[in-house]
Amino acid sequence: MSALSLVVRDSNTMLRRNLLHARRYPSLTLNLLLTPVMMLLLFVYIFGDVMSAGIGGGADRSEYIAYIVPGILMLTIGSTVIGAAVSVSTDMSEGIIARFRTMAIHRGSVLIGHVVGSVLQVLISLVIVGGVAAAIGFRSTDATALEWLAAFGLLALFALALTWIAVGMGLASPNAEAASNMAMPLILLPLISSAFIPADTMPGWFQPIAEYQPFTPAIETLRGLLLGTEIGHNGWLAVAWCVGLSALGYFWSKSLFERDPK
Amino acid sequence: MPSSVMPMSRKGEDGPPPAAISAVGLRKSFGDKTVLDGIDLHIPTGSVFALLGPNGAGKTTAVKILSTLITADAGELRVGGHDVATDPQAVRAAIGVTGQFSAVDGLITGEENMLLMADLQHLPRQEGRRMAAELLERFDLTDAAKKPASTYSGGMKRRLDLAMTLVGDPRIIFLDEPTTGLDPRSRHNMWQIIRELLADGVTVFLTTQYLEEADELADRIAVLNNGKIAAEGSAEELKRLIPGGHVRLRFTDPAVYHTAVAALREANRDDDALALRIPSDATQRELRSLLDWLDAAGIEADELSVHTPDLDDVFFALTGGTDKHKETAR
């Protein structure tokens, strides 16, 4: 069997194992899905009037719904990949991983299976959260088919990047609790991005924090694609963040996984 | 030995059969704690080798290294004819490992665990299903096949674990404490399974802390203590290493005890327990003459027991465990 077909075959086997886990025990995924849905409903229906006025929108909250949905979608990615950190960490404490390490399989397939499984879970979560957003009135303004495609591409790429980081966090943590704590920034970062309010309305000293982090350019790009706002340099910045974080997470995870297990 | 010499010695017709597992100068430390301090092993193909030792002796570390799970600090290691350091993937293709801690996926069913192994061994779908069903049947797990492995009892988990190891039909199997924590019936079942493996010509590397187990199963036994092989040989050879059996007399009355001590000068004394140990092969004839002599001397012990040497004696003698045989030998 060629090296490539070995990678594909073993990774596919590992992916099926992870999807089986997710299907049998959906509670973790569902819990993580609750956060973005709650946030969406909270900001729209409880804080919505003030927020809407704040961004110069009308009394009906539709403009604010349009404003925060791209941010909520990115936050969905951040919250769902926490599940990847937790399940990788749990998995590593299981004897079966030691068994995998003593088998003549592709070494990285365990991690690839987790990554692809997590990205698929993120995509399903995005469809659900997107469905809720559409149900409460979110509509894109004149997005072309190409722009929709780019939006999906961006979401998938961002999911891949954060998943690799989360997998690294899972491998670096001694247990599930530690993994969940370590992955907290992935859901905190969108709260201090331009997800809920524009970065230029924040205090001056804080603006760099909101600006120089992965979520803001990704959210701004998604907004531009779905709502026709100005994208500017954010597009390239978002892609650069995704590629950079993917590479960082990949090499970090790989080096952690190749250490001698305890 | 330079590796270029290896093929030559294998071609030699009178040379020893190629080893399934061999180690020369195996060393491993964790931090400043030396766990394996220069171990040599030579395990012929088709034999059962037992690595025996107390907790913490380094048994599991040896298995982890030889099964490519962790790397050695030093040593020339070959498994299935492949160098463990330079060609671990070839070693992995030749071996199966059942670790001390259950290596099953508890979240999925027994059958799914088996099919997972079949897929990872790259068996065609049909053959994988057939093999999984066959092994589940053989290990008496067919009824539980559709239940999550986390609901299995200890013995069932261990059987599933071993069944998973056998999916790829490995020729060399590592069993790290395969019966630790099992009840007697499950333990005997496991022994039977291991014997069947042997009948198939599989080489088994076994670790255990039970002497009975090594005695039952192994062709050769090595006693590991403090990172070194304290002794190696067949069970019989090991038993010959320690002095023969003895008869133990125990008394409750110190006065009677001291009379006996005075009469039996060659016996080993244990003043704390008021007991005497008389070296003896414990044959019927020898026992009768000993009893006659005790009667003649008017000594009546409150308790008399006969000890023949077993692997326990070897084990305690070699690993310095003294609690069981505390004696004031003077």
C-alpha cells in the first residue's frame, strides 16, 4: 500500500471511530452548541434595543441581527472546537491510544481523524446556528453564489485552524478539565473582537487587542461577504491567520504526539 | 555484535534458531531513576518467555520499549528480525500487544472494537468481519458483542483486549500482566488461551508478578529486580538455585521451645515465632525418622508443616523480599 493511501485509509478509519463516539455521546457537542445559540438570543432579544441603537440601527433589531450573526458564527467555531480539545485529551488517557502506537498504521492518523471529525462537527453546528439565525430574521444582502462559497470556505478554513490549535491544547493537557480550561480563550477571544460591537467604538487602549487577533479580521471578512460591507485588508489578514494557526497547531500537535507517552 | 555479522550467523546451519526477540544491553532511565540497567534477552521463536518481578521492577518498561511504545536509552534490540530503533514500523507489523491497562475503546461495542482493528490491519471488509466474528466466538464474547466495551467485566475486557491483539494474526505477542486483577476462573481461562496461542507457534513475551503463572506457562523465566536480571532459566532450573525444603515446627510454650532448641542443634531458630526450621527433603522416609526422633526426645510441637521449595522461595531469595521468610538464622 502506498504511503498516501495508507494515510487516507487509516485516517478514514480513525475518523469513523470519532464520528461514532460523537454520535453515541452527543451531549458534549450539544452543550457546546448551546453557548452560541444563547449568545445570539441574549444579544438580540435582551440587549438588542440598546445595541441596535448603538450601531445606528433602527428600532427593529434587524440591523443588529445582521451585524452580530457573522460574529456568532465565528464564535460557534470557537466553542465547538473546545470539544476537540476535551475529546483529544480524554482519548490520550485511554489505553487504546497506546495500542494504536504499537500498530503498523500511519502515525498521524489518530490526530487527522480527530481534526476532520471536529471540522465536520463544526460545520454541522454552523448549519444549526445559521438555521436559528435565519429563523429570527437574518438575511444576507445580495451575496452572490461566489460570495456564499467564499463564506463557507472561510468558515471551514477558520474551523480547521482553530481545531489544530485545540488538538494541540488537548495533547498538552493532562486531563479533560485542564484541556477545557486551556481552550477557554477560543471562546473568550470572540467576545473581545468586533463580534458584538464595532472595534472602533471600544476604548482607544483596547482597540489593538480587538484588532490584532484572529477573530476580528475573520468576522469582518464574513460580514463583507454576506452583507456587502467593506472587507479591505481583512480578507488577506483572515486567510493569513488561518494558515498561520493551522501550521502552528499542526506542528505543535505533531511534536506533542511524537513524544514518548508516559 | 556488528550488525553485518548477523546474516552470516543466520546462514550457519548449526547456529541457534533466530530469536523472535533479542536485547543486548537494554537501558532506560526516567530522569535520574534507572529502570532498566543493562538487560540481555534471547527469546527463541515459538517459545513463551516470562519476565517475572515485583511491582516497579521495570517489567512494563521493558514491554513498552520492545513493543516500540517508548524508546530505549541504549541497547541493541531486535524483534521479529527488525531493529526496534531504526525500523519500528516493521516491528509493529510483526507484533501484537496487550498492555497492563485495558487497551479497548470503552465508548464503542466489542464488535466495533474488533472491526476497528480489522480496518487498521487493512484486512478486506469480508475477511475482517469473518475474523472479528470468529475471535468474538472463540473468546466467548458473542453475546456481549453489541454492548459498549465499558460495560464489560474485568475478565471480559481482558479477553476483548487479547482478541483485538490477535486480529492481525501477529507472530509475536507481548502480554503485560495479562491476568492481574482477574478472578481465578478468568485467570485459568486466560492461561488456556495463551496455551492455544503457543500451539499455533506464536512467540509469547509475558510479564507477571505471579510465580504460579510463570511456572504454568513459560519455557523460560527471567527474574527482574532493580532493573537487572537476577536469574534466568526454566522453572526447574530456578528452583534448583535455592536450598531444599524444610520442616517447620512451631511451639506455643517457650519452655518446650527451648528444650527443642537444645535437642535440635542443627535447626534454624526463629525465637520471635517460637519456631524451628529443620532442613529436609521431606520424603516419607525422612519425615518418619524425624518424627520418631522427636518422639524419642520427648518433643511435641504444636504445629508441624512441610515446605518444599517453590518459585516463591526463588522469588523471595532473589528479590530480597524477606517479610515472608523472616528468620533469625544463627
